[in-house]
Amino acid sequence: METQMMKRWCLVLAGLALALSAFAQQKAEPYLTVKEIPDGVVFLPPPPEDGTPQFAYDEAQYRWGKTRREGERGLRAIREATTDVDTMAAMFSGAFGLKLSRATTPKTLHLLERSIRTFRLGATRPKATYMRLRPFVFYREGTLIPAYEEEERHTGSYPSGHTVRGWGMALVLAELNPARQDTLLKAGYEWGQSRVIAGYHWQSDVDASRLLSSATFARLQSSEDYRRDFDAALEELQAVAAQQRLTWVPKPEEHHLVPDRKAVKNSPYKSHKNYGKRIAVFGGSLSVNKESDAAKQQWADLLDAEVTTYGVGGAGFSNLQGYTLQKQVEMAGVYDVYVLWASTNDYTNSRECGSWMDYTALDGYDESKLSTQCGGINYCIKTLLEKNPEAEIYFFTSLRFFGADAGHNPFSTEPNKTGKTFADYIEGQKACCAYYGIPVLDQFNLQGINEFNVDKFYVKDKLHMNEDGYRRIGPVQAAFLADGR
């Protein structure tokens, strides 16, 4: 009797599982049918033919892609070969500014899954119509990802299915969070370029895919199911952001400086590498207080640069210290130059200094090390490199402070509660940067401020500089930022 009862329950559970699975599959169906999706065969041009100027550009881009296969950009192209929606959502989380996952944001993942299926459906007819040879087949060469070559060899190259997914996800996420649209669209653009770099698609395949996804996205707006799921996802994301005490719409524009056009005319750095670039700054109060604008305005004027600060008072590199630099870099957009400006907060609040090996490939990116200063520094550098592999990253060490001997005396043996001196934290900062080859401006030793002139350049707490102090270090910082040395 007991055995029969068990069998019955197994059958009931199995039936429920099948029903739930069928329900999930039904709910994950595309929002539009093939007939409703804009027809790429009609509105897109056919792929370029051999011997045309358009195909010559495809060939040039193929050669360019091969030059990008080494280093971090090549690794990124390998990572972006995925078509799994959950993995893609996780990879777009940094650009979005909030962790996206089935566990934390299920309604958003549901919206993304149905949307991606819709975008991908739009590529079906043009692929079947043209059956264009992929570049690695055309040239009889290998790709960056050999494991997929046999599977993809006999499938059409035009348009790119990976690109319609990546660009489509960027469009949906940008609609959900308009404040992050530039960062998200940059991530979506690079997703397509990864297919050129990997050798699986021509540039014209990728370009056509962006047009196809954009057309499909416009058509999606008229889907009642899409609008209903979109509203549910937006409500979910706002609730999660509020729970995590995140600003749903970041406002770095409140700390945005532009160059004075008259001052720029006299700049001595016009021929230097970082002249005319966009700069993002991360740090604690030393990087973002009003007085610091006296230094950053000099960067803007001398380098003809737009300077945006994401810093928050009280922040440190440790994930235990305030609105950390780890969170700041996750929220940031794509810039030409990133500046990590170390505060004193990790030391004064006795967060572990850690080792330059913390949260690196050497410890398997051990997330438990993100609570140390060094682990946080390495996380920030890794995140920024993944966000924009071509960006310049520079590091400013902590400035001196004069409330304790260890704060300004490089030979002090005065430790914090972890047993480390402030000089130990400075050396830890330099060691992390040395591992990644990041240029360092040693503000602790080079600012030229000491007990004889501290009252001229610091406010009464002798921790934060006044405007005169920032005006003193601003030109030094600008000269460093001009070339990274």
C-alpha cells in the first residue's frame, strides 16, 4: 500500500513538473510572431559581394579583428560568445548598475528572455535566404574559439545571431534604466564587435544585425505583453534598488566639470596622449568634496577634458567601507580615462590592508578578499578593464592627513587595529597597481605638504584639503594625467 501511494505521488509530482515546465516554456515564447517582426530580407540590403568596396571594408575589419585577439579584448570576445540569457544578463549587470539574475530579478530575466527570443527570431529568414559564408570559412583559417567552428561552419553568417541578442538586450536594458543608456549601448556595441574579433562574422553582418534589432525593438513597443512585462520588471528593479539603498537614477552630472574654453587655449598638453578625453573619478570625500573641484577644474582646463566624479564621502576600496569604490565603478559609464583616487578610510576604519594577490587570478578571484583594501583595488581595476579594455586607468595614492603620526610620517610605526601602518596601506596600493601595470601618482610623498604648511593647505580637521591645497596639487595631477607619468 505504501509503495503504491509513493508511486502515485511520484506520478503527480512528475505531472506537475511537466505542467510547470510547459508553462515556463509557453511564457518564454517570443512576444511577436515571424509575420509581425520586420522582415530583414525586405528592408536590409543583401550582404556585400566579393570585389565591391563594401566587401573590401569587411576584409579590412576582419584583419583588424585578428589584431585584437590577444589580451583582455580577446578574452572578452570569448566570454561574449555565449547565447545563454542568464549569463548575458550577468555580464550586462555592470553596465546596468544592478545585479541581474534569476534569483534577484526574476521578472526582469523573464522580460529579457522573451525579448531575446523575439530579436533572434528576426534573424531567421535573412540567414536562411542568404546563407553567407562565414569569414573563417571563406579564408580557410581558424577562429578565436575553435570549439564552435564545426558547428557554425554550415550556418549563415548574415546577419549575426549573437549581435541581435547583444544589441537587443542593450536596447531593452537602456529603456529600463535611461540614466545608464550610454554605458549599456557601448556594451551592446562591443558585443557585436566581439563576433568580428572572434572571426565568426563580417562587419556587415554585425552592422545589419544592429539595424534588425533596432527595427524589432520599435515593433516590440506595440506588444501589450511586452509592455506589461516591462512595467513589472521596472517595478521589480526599483524595489531591489531601494532595498540595496542604491540610487536608481545615478546623477554623476551633479559632479561634472567641463573646460573653460579661454583657459584651454593656453594648454601646454595639446599634443599629449590624453588631451581632449573624458575622465571619470572614483574615491571618497577627498575626490568629491566641493573644494576638490579646484583641482579637477584645472584638469579640465589643461587637458580640454570633461571630468565626472562618482566618488562618495566615506567610501573605501573594501566592500565593508561605505558606498565603496567597487560599487562606484560598477555604476560608471564608459570613459577614456579612469582615476582611482584612494582615500584614508580603509586605514582609519581598520579594514584589512590585504595583499596585492587578493582577488586576482592567483587566488582564483576569491570573493572573500573583496573586504580588503587590496582586493577592492584589484576588483575595481578588473571591472574597469572589462568595461572598456582600451581605457587608461590611473591611480592616485591616499593624501597625507595630520590627525595622527601615521597619517603623515612615512616612517611611523603607529598601527591601526589590524596592526598595519598608513605607510603599509600606501605600499599595498602601489603593489596592486604594479601587478596590473597601472601608473601611480604618489600623492602621499609628492604633494609637498608637511607640518610647516599644513594650516595653509588643509581645513581644521587636517584630513581634508582646502581650495588652496587642491589648487596646489591640481597641476601636478593634470601633468600626470596627460600621459600617465
